[in-house]
Amino acid sequence: MRYRLDNMPLAESMVTTEDVHLFTVIISFFIGIFLTWLGFQGRQIWLTVWSAGLVAASGAYLGFIAWGTH
């Protein structure tokens, strides 16, 4: 969307790409937990392994962000 130079929206009211990225990681964490449980219930080893990897990767990223070393 284009804006006139004198009518630009305020920068602090806009969602940043970091916010969207963090939201995606949080959603991925919970989806991974759900799919891990589903993999156990359905005895699907591939689903359990891949979704546990998703939980580990999302958890590592969230831990990395929480310690503020990004």
C-alpha cells in the first residue's frame, strides 16, 4: 500500500517482522507438542521424531530470545 509522504503511518503502531517471526515460533512450538502427542498415539515414529525436532528447535529459539543473546 502506498502512502503520501505527509501521511505516513506511525512506526511504533506497525507490526514488525520480528513480532511475526516470534509469533510463528510460538505457534510452531505448540503445534509440535500436539503433533508429538499425536505421533505417540498413532504409533507413527516419523511424526514423533519430526515434531519433537520442531519442539526442540522452537524451544531453543525461544530460549535464545529469552536470554537476550540474539
